[in-house]
Amino acid sequence: MFHQNDINSKHRAILINWLVDVHFQFGLKDETLFHTVNLIDRYLSCVTISMKDLQLVGIAAVLVSSKFEEIYCAESEKLIDMTDNSYTKEELFLMEGNILNALGFKLNVTSSLTFLDRYSKVHGISQSNKTYMVARYLLELALVDYKMVKYAPSKIAVSALCFACKLTNTVEWSDTLAKVSQYNQTEIIPCLQNMTVMFIEQKDQTNLRAVKEKFGLPRYGKVSQLF
């Protein structure tokens, strides 16, 4: 976002935090949230926008992602309602087109969630396991934290799994995980360090609490309350 004049990393964090709530209230698939954030970051990296349009970019990205990932996409009227009717349907559809054109309709991306599912499987951790859910929690915290944007989704995923294993006293690393992820433990140290800072900071966070509150629910094993 170096070329953005009107918005910064804090504004992005507020937007993503809000979208976590929007995603949850709409009951959308997990992958849709990760896809939405990917679209937003890629769009902001190539198009300069004003502060008043940032939320519009967010709901337009949700609309595009839900069309790509869901059986039934999010309704445009309800998305606009979530912004207190700050935009019109025409403005939403125009921004949807702007995003698609700016990205050259290249929507097929692999998220950190997809990588985590693969790495967890080869590491012998099921999706019902507490360790997996802690790693999921870390992935969604990473969506909000701008300093994590610089890392590849695969590196974020393997770092989250390694960190989650450490937090839950599970074996952190294996030759199989190294082979499948194509990372060694030394290569993920910078990402792990940033993730550790992110994890510590969220404990005392008084705002940007959408992910923490979401993973405090029973359906997510209340993992955000464990540490």
C-alpha cells in the first residue's frame, strides 16, 4: 500500500476486522474470507483509493469472492445494509467491475487455509484436533495484521501449524512436513517471530477483536480463551 495516500495499515486492519464479522454473520465458507482478503490486498496494491471508498472495496470483494466460492453468493442489498446504506447498488456493482478489471479476472488463488489443511494432514493432525483450530485462529489473526502480508500463504500456514503445535505441546516438526511444505525450520523463523508478536499483542487488544471473539465460540473450541 506504499502508493496509498488516504489509507494506511490501521485502516486496512479495521476493514478486515469488520469483514470477519460480516463473513460470520452471512454464514459464508471459510475459504471465502481468505479469498476476500486476497482480493482486497491485490487491489490496494495496484489502485489508489480514497478513504470513503475503502468499505466499498471490502463489500465488493465479498461479493466477488462469494460468487467464486459459494453456491449462493452474498446478496448485494444485504451487503449494502451492512454499511448502513453508505453506498448504492450501482456503486457496488461498479466497484465489483473495477476489482475484476484491475486484477485481470485472475481469481483462482491458493490461500493459507488450503495450505494448512494439507500440512495438517501430512503432520497427522485432524481438523477436529485442538491444534488445528489454534492454527486456524492464528491464520485469521494474520489476515488482520498488515505485517503478515509480505509472507507467502504457504509460509504463513506452516508457521501457524508449527506455532500451534508448540502452544499445544505437540510435535512441532517432521521430515514429512519439511518435504511437503518445502521449507526448513530456519526459513520460517522470521515469519514465526512476527506471528509470535502478533499473538502476544492480541491478548491485550481492546479493539480489532472480531477474530478473538469468533474463536471464543464453542464451534471453534473456544481456543482464543486458552492462552
